[in-house]
Amino acid sequence: MGVRQSTDCQTDHVRLEILDKAEEDLVAGFRFYEARVSGLGTYFLQSLYSDIESLQIYADTHRWAYRDYHRLLSKRFPFAVFYKIVGETVFVHAIVDCRRHPAWIREHLK
């Protein structure tokens, strides 16, 4: 699985990596919201990237939601960011709509 975005945090030495699957989830969310209202897709991306960047400070403070995934709930949209921490790197694996059936989310995380 490849990596799309990587960010270094100077103070905490936490590195963020958004994996391809999560990037695809963001694109799907963008398309969904942009189809409803012009500009809403962009707002969705800005909001989710802000939530993801907060992991540089708050990683490991979120509950374990499934197996060894932590879950960060988005502040503005009904989405959850599923991530794992390995050493000093946070790997974002999936970004899913919380309105999905729990079985679908579990399958998506495999």
C-alpha cells in the first residue's frame, strides 16, 4: 500500500502518513459532498485534513475502535478516521462515513 501524504511535526516528532486507501476515501467523500453543493466538497477536504493534522498532537488519545485501529471522529462531518501508531508514525488507513453499517466498516478496514 502506498503513501500519499506525509507531514512532520517539529515539536513532537510525530509523522503522519495517509495511505492510498484513506486518500481514496477522501476523494469519494469529496465527490459525494461536491455533487450536493458546489464548494462543499472542498470544505469537506479542508475539515478532514484539519482533523487528521490534529493527530500530530492528539494521536493515541482516541479509543481503540476495532482490532488495533484508533478512531478519530471528525468535528464537522459524520466521518471517522481510522489510524494505527507504529513507533513515532501515525498511519491513516481509512476515512469512513459513520452512517455506514458497522459490518461494512469492519470489512473496509481489512
